[in-house]
Amino acid sequence: MGITSALVLFFVIWFLVFLIALPIRLETQGDVGEVEPGTHAGAPTNPKLKKKAWITTGISAVIWVVITSVILSGNLTIHDIDFFNRMSAH
């Protein structure tokens, strides 16, 4: 695995974890009861994006280390997950 592949893997994991973390503990304007005029009641009051980004980075780093370790160890290859035999010699 090259450096570029490792970085791309990390950012894909980071983005997926961030999308999962966004709705966690989200307080909407409708929940609080303070809907600003011209906005939807489902709009967040304080999304805490910086905190969620830091938490996402930590979780992503752990997941990235596990996945990278499996890839670099060689115990699991692309041929092991080729369920339809598309990579075998014809």
C-alpha cells in the first residue's frame, strides 16, 4: 500500500464516520422550541461540528490502523474476497 492509497483510505473512512456522527445528539430548533423565522424547524441549533470532527478523527484513526494492518499483513488479499471468481485466470 502506497502513501496515496493510505491517505485515500483514511479520508474515505473519516468521511463515512463523520456522516454517521453528524446526527448523533443533534438538537433541532423544533426540539428546543426556538425556531428562527425563515428557517426549518429541523435545522440544528448547535451542531458542534468541531467536537464531532475531532471525535471522528480519533475513531477513524483506530479503524484505519486496523484495516491497514490487515491489508499490510497479507492475511487477507483481494483474491480471498473474490466471491464470483472474476479475478481467476480464464
